[in-house]
Amino acid sequence: MIKLKDLLLERSLSDEMRELKLYIDNDSSLYRQRYMPILKNLSRKKKQGKYRKGLASKAFMYLIDDGAKRYVRSYGGDARDVFPKRQRKELAKEYVDEFEETFKNQEFDFMRQEN
């Protein structure tokens, strides 16, 4: 079943950004070394009441930049030409929205509120 959020994501991101997101989401080392630490850090910030959406977007830019570099290393091209900064920022916003939804649903144990 396709979610409305996924449909909106497909419409808002360029083909290149959708391709990069798929690449990042399916790369196990990026997932383990970048994505999960970002989720844990942002979850901790949310629980402490120190979460800021703009800084969350900046955190995801590290993931996206790493993913873009690995992508062009595998498939050729220049990361800055293939994935312009404006589009990478849009993808970062998508990751932030995805994180907020994931946190709200407490999809990982570390997102649960301690009483």
C-alpha cells in the first residue's frame, strides 16, 4: 500500500534525488555508520527538549553528502554536478520529516520515552 507521504515525496524530489535516497537507504554501511547515529542523536535531543529542525536537517546533510560521494564513486560523475546543493537540502528536509514521523511512532527502542 502506497502512503500519501511517499506519493508527495516522489512528486517533490527530482529523479536524481530519488535515486540517491534509494542508494542511501539500501547501503548497509551508510545505514550503520551515519543514519542510525543521526537517529539516536536526534531522538536524544527530542527527549531533552533541545531538538531543532534546522539542525536536524544539517545532520542529515552529512549522510546525504557521504551518500552522494559513494554514489559517484560507484557510478561516475561529479557529486556537485549530479546532486546540486539545493536538491540535497530538499532531500535533507524529507529525511527530517521521515525522522519526525518515525520518532512519533517510536519505531526504535531508543525512541521510547523513559518514565
